[in-house]
Amino acid sequence: MDFVASTLGTVLVETGRLLCGSISSDISSCIRFRSKCNNLEKEMQNLISLRDDLNQELETAFKDGKLPTSQVKEWLQQVEEVMLQMNLIHEGMIANNNSKRKFCGWFLNYRQRCRLGKKMVRALNDIERLNKATNFPRGMVAKNHPAPTVEHIPGPLIEDQTTATKTLAQLMELLNDDEVRRIGVWGMGGVGKTTLVKSLNNKLRAASMQPFSVVIWATVSRNFNLRRVQTQIAERLNMVVKSDESVEGLAIRLHQRLEKEKNFLVILDDVWEEIDLDHLGIPQLEVHTGSKIILTSRLLDVLRGMKTDRAIKVDKLNDEEAWELFSRNAGEVVCLEHIRPLAESIAKECSGLPLAIITMGKAMRGKKMVKLWKHALSKLQKSVPFVSGIEEKVYNILKWSYDTLEGSNIKSCFLYCSLFPEDFSIEASELVQCWLAEGLIDEQQSYEDLVISGISLLENLKDSCLLEDGARKGTVKMHDVVRDVAKWIAWSLEDGCKSLVQSGKELSEISEAEFLNSLKRVSFMNNKIRTLPNCATQCSEASTLLLQGNPLEAVPERFLQGFQALRVLNLSGTRLLSLPLSLLQLNDLRVLLLKECYYLEELPSLDRLSKLQVLDLCATRIRELPRGIEQLSQLRQVNLSRTHCLKNIPAGTISRLSALEVLDMTLSDYHWDVREQLKEGEATFEELMNLQKLVVLSVRLKCIPSLGIEVPWIDRLRRFQFFIGEQANSLPTRHAKRRVTISGLNLSEEWIGGLLSNVKSLVLNHCWGLNQMLETLTIDSTSSFIGLKSLTISNSNSSLRPAGGCAAHYDMLPNLEELYLDRLTYLESISELVGHLGLRFSRLKIVEVARCPRLTDLLPYGSFILALPSLEEIKVSFCDKLEELFRYCSGHNSTPEPVVPSLRIMELKNLPKLRTLCREWESWPRLEHVDVVKCNLLRKPPLTIQNVNAVTLHLGE
């Protein structure tokens, strides 16, 4: 017994010693593991800070027209790859922490800990290397982004006008004359000066040999603003104008920038007074040899004062040209025997002025009743009052065009446009809001019908040549001559609708005497007004007050007391810190626009503005919604986009706005909760489903909502954008009307089928678990997602290769038109997506792929995809292993038909291993533009006998 006891004791002691040693080793190993975690976290935070600082520096550089260098791009790409590694490590730690094989409830098992430890060591080495690699030499962070030599400027063609083409030929000759530096173009308003120089600009753009290194266009206008013209020139050169920069400082920078050009051409359109080119920042042409300037003006004396070497007068059209232009705009009706004599007389009344001819021709288009033509001719032949600076015939025709506008309130809608400055591009949506508030559009219409009514009115006015397209999509503007006529009409009206228009005149103050009881509308927008009269102004009938674009810091309490009938108040772009309480006395106010009041933090309670329909608080500094907003039962549109300080929306606030049709919170800092993650007192996404009239919605969400039976609610929305995840942001796309962006989420446990059933555009950025998500879609989906037209996947190291049995048996995205893939670490071919989702790409138009390091080919064509009949654009860049674009699948019976019969644009950049594009006999029948940069192994560009004359080929190093 003693021996047994002794032996057992020895065994127990030894076992205890070994067990304690093992425990001690595990504890030590776990401590080391924790230490690695801490070091890794610390280094990673430092790397993220460096990345953010660099991105901020790049953002500033981009504003100065610069782009990141290849070295910086590569560093940023490697940072993204390390972040993807960290996501994998994080997933591994979560998986192991959930494992049943634990010791004392929290130790990772040894083998798993070793594997993770090795990954962490590799990641730590990469992070330390990247942290040390940020000392980029001066000037190596960003480089200048060259401005295009000539930019196309939309305008009417003049090829069939002999007089105009001769004048254009004269201008081209003068540009080639070394003795001529300053060229003037002059003539009366409406004769076609601007059209002529636009044609010159576009002719230079089409020239095979460019005579100038850069051609710059700037519009000057009657109310000359030096800063505005400088800004146009700077933006054309991809320079940024700082808000606090003086005109002198900007002139110096422009001078330095233009001196770097070999030779430049500056076109200054619509000059009304002498301009000192030194103050503008344009180098002396006598010193900068080969550079030239073209000035257009109605006044020959102005051109003489600016010492032009030659001044070309733009003549009116001769009778034959005038009749041809009139006939083209009026249509076949002028050929009718009983109409033609009257039409010829009307054409002659236009005095050879293109603006008058086009306006009149379009106005009479399709009219077959003789009495209408006789009435028009009679009106044109009557004398008119003198309007300064406008030729009588032009005024006659524009006034007649105004008088013949048909439809309820369209004349008032037209005159409303004259409230905006000369050459100002007016947002069409803002115009419709103001027309609605003024009662010019039936307010009983739904939002969609309002938009249609507004577009119809604008198109009607454009068809009458009283409006034209603005500089940006969704904008309109007035020709300066048309605006002068509109202002005269608005001031002359005797029906109580007089307007006071003092917009864009560089005014620094307003006199109390300017406000009259007879005024219906008042515009002082885009001036330099800092203070307003501290008195009750006498404008009791005024319905619109436009003060946007002024450096106003306060609105005196008494100022608004004289505007009892105000329906539209626009204070956007001012420096207001707060609004006066007298705002609440505007009982008829329908539209309150405070967009980009960057200093505005708080509003008074709005509960007394019971008729308010539109509230725009975009880019203000509000932290919470204005008090009393829930009482506004007629509120139809709310803009809270770019409210970066908005943190709180109390539960039940938005859902009480029963008339709400539009809620725009794009890029707001507020993230909506879903019911499952509700914080007490916070508004939830589900509340929005109770808004029966809501048709436009853009919000940020913390997580993917569970839609389920509520899908019909999304069907009701005509436009929506959901940005899901903390880092989800807005990116431009052609299919933004119904878009979902998901960022930084694990999709392996999420069901997004409910979203896909309703979206046109899906963006997945920095998400993981993509493979599992695709498998779930493939297995659980019962039908195709026919609405999806654009798919973007970026910044992911998930494998997209389908597992066994998970490939779809039908095309799940049959209407896909755009595919964007960026920074997909493990993607080897788009065929991986094809396999998952059964894609046929029958309607695919655009493919863009960038920074996919393992991609070897773009797409195979074979048993699944025989051709890509709709593909128009291919852009591939920075894919180091890409060897061919379209891989021919062995065993496929190839036909002579083109694989990409509709391809127009091909851009291939930084593809060091690319050797082939497609099979040898591919014909590329519709190819127009090819851009190949740093594809050194590519020996055969896509040129054939069929397309060689049509393709623009650019080969860059």
C-alpha cells in the first residue's frame, strides 16, 4: 500500500506539474497573443490616421486640379489590402470566440491561435512597412491634372449660313496671323456673335492639329464681375478658387498658370466695358508669343478701348439665308401657297437677325390658319417703346412671342425667370417650387404631376426661344436680350405684378426707398449686401423675396414685417447665424429656402407657418429638427441633405408630416435605426412607411432593414437612395433613381433579396461575406431581379467563385447594363459572377474594372456567353495579371460574328501583362475611341480595315 500510495503520489505530482506547466504555457501564450493584438491595433490606428491625412491632402490637391501620383495610388491600394486582411483576422477571432473549444471560457485553442498569430505577424509587418513609407518627396503626393485643350460648347450650327461661315473663315485666318493678337467681334444684340465664336471654339476642337495648347471661354456680361470671370478661367484650367482669396492674389496665380502654357486663346464673350487684362491675370500677349484673345461686344468703342488689332463686324443674314433659317424653324407649313407670302414678309420683318428669325419661326411652326399669320405680321409692323440696348425688330419679335404664349400663367412663369442674374443657370426644380408657391401651378397636383407640369412649361418656353438650356443638367437660362425684354415687361405691367430686379449688380447695400407697395416680386440675389434696412419696409403686396448669394449676417427683426404677403423667401448661401422671430408672422409663406447657410445652427419654432410647403435646410449646421415642424400639415418637401451636424430626430416627428412627398437626407450625419435596434426616443426607418404620399426618399441606415411584406411601400417610391452602414456615401451613377449602397457590413448573414427586387443600382463597398451572400441569393431566390441595371462591387477580398451546386440555372440579372468592379483581391475573371448568378450580359453596356490584382481575363465567351451584343464601353486599369480581355473557350464553335459588335469606347491603362484583346479576326465594327496607356506587351491594337478611319487612337506611356 505504501508503494502504491507513493507511486500514485508521484504520478499526481508529476501530472500536476505538467498540467500547471501547460496552463502556464497557455497563459503565457495567451498573454503574448493579447500583446500582438494590442500592437496590431495600435499600428493599424496609426496607419488609418496617415491614410486619412493623405486623403485630406489629396482632396485639397484635387481642388487645385491635381491628381495623385502612381506612387501614392499604390500606397493607398496596399493600405486597402491590409485593411481587408484585418477584416479576415477579425472574422477569424469572432469565429474562434464563438467556438465550443475554449479553456476557462475565453482562451482560443492552440492551433487556431497559432494560425491567427502568423496572420497577425504578417499583417503587422505590412502595416509597419506602410507606416514608414509615407515620406513622399515634395511634389510627389499629387501632380497637375492637365486641362483638355478645347472643351465643346453646345450651340447651333452655322454651316448653311454663307455670311456666318465667311466670318468664321475670317476669324480662323486671323488666328493664324502672327501679327494679330487681339481680335474683336462686334454687332447688335441677337445678330449671332456668341453663336459665331462658339462655332469657332468647336471648330478648333475638331482640328487635327491644335494651334493652341489651351482654349478658354469665359462669359463677362453687362454687370462685369472681375472675380466671376477669373473664376471661370481658373475652373477651365482645373484650378480652385479659395473663398478668402483676393482678386489680386487670384490674378497672380492665373498669370503664373497661363505662363506655363505654350500658347493660349482666351475668348471673352459679351463684354460691355473696357477690362484690364492685367487685373484679370492674363499675361501680356506681346510677351507671351503666339497667344491670342477674342472679345465679343455690342459696342465697337469698347473693342477700340481694349486695343484690338482687328475688329470683325457680324453682319445680318441676307434675305436668302434668313428665309432658309426661318423655313427650317417654321417647318413645311411655309410651303403652303396661301401661307408663303405672309411667311416671307414675316421673315423680312426679322431684319436678318438670327435670334429673331429662330424665335419667330418656332412660334409659327405648324400654324396653318391665315389669320394667325396676318395677326403676327401686323403685330411686328407696329412701333414699340424704346428699350435701351435692344434693336427694335428684336424687341418687336420677343414681345410678340411673349404675347402669343398660350396656357394658364405661362407668361408669369416666364417673367419670373427674369428675377435671376444675367447668364445665370436656374435650377428647374427650384423654379417649379417657386411657381407652385406663387400659385402659378395647381397645388392640388401630386409631386409627380407638379414635376411634369413644370417640365412642360419649361419646354414650352424653350420651344418659343424664350428660355434655353443652362450650363448644367436640370437648369435653364435666359439669353441676355430676352432677359432685358422680360425685365422691361415685368416693370411695365399695370396689373399689380411689377418686379424689382437688382440681381448680380455688385450692390453692397439696399436703400429703404427701393421698396414700394406696388412691387409683386423683389430680387437682390448674388450681390455683396451685408446688412438690410432695420425698418418695416413697405412691400405689403410682395410675394417673392430673393436675397440668396449675399454675405448677410443677420436679418433685422423689423425688416420682414413689411412683407405680410410673402410666399417665397430665399436666404440660401448667406452667413446667417439665426432667423428673426418676425419670420413667424409670414402666415402665407409657402417656400423657405436656407440652402448652404453654413453658419445657421438654429431656427425659431415653425409651428405658426401653417402653409409652409417647402423647407430647404441643406448644408446648414442644425443639430436637431426645428421645433414645431411636426405641426406643418401642408409640408410637402424637406431637404436635409449634407446636414453634417444633425444628430437627433425624435420618434414620431417625421411620421406626423402627412403631406410629405420628398425627404432628402443624402450625406446627412443622421443614420436611421431599424426597429430591431431601436434606441428609446429615436425615430425608426419603419416610421417612414406610414407616410402615404412619400414618393422621393434618400436616407442613411445603420443596418439592412427587414422589408418583408412592406415591399409594396418601396414600390410606391418613385425615387429612393438608401445608404446602409456607417461609411456608406453617395457616388454618381446613371441609375441613381432607385439605388442602395451598402458599406462595411458582413453580408453572409444578411438577406438582401427584398432590396434587389426593387433597386436599379446596387453598390457593395468594403463588405465581406459576399460569397455566402451570393450563394444564399442563388439558392433562396425564386425569380430574377429584373429591375437591377447597375452593379458595383468594390474593396473586398471575398472569393466570388461559386461552390459546388450553387450556380444559378437562369440569368438572375437579365437587365444589367453597367458593371463596376474595383479592388477585388481574389477575382480572377468576371466568369465567377457569371457562374454564381447565371449571367448572360445580353443588355450589358458598360464594364469598368480597376485594381483587381489576380484578374487574368475579363470575360470568356463560349457556352454561356456567345457574344456581348449591347456592350459599348470597356475600361480596365491597374490589373497586374490581366493577359487577355475576352478569353476564347475551347470547344466552342466560333462564328465570324463579332463578340462585341456595339463597342464604341475602349480604355486600357497600366496592364503590364496584357497581350491580346480577343480572337484574331474580331472586327470591332463600331469602335470610335481607344486609349491605351502602359500596356507594353500589347502588340495589336483593335484597328481593322472596317474601322481604321473612324477610330481615335491614343497610345500613352
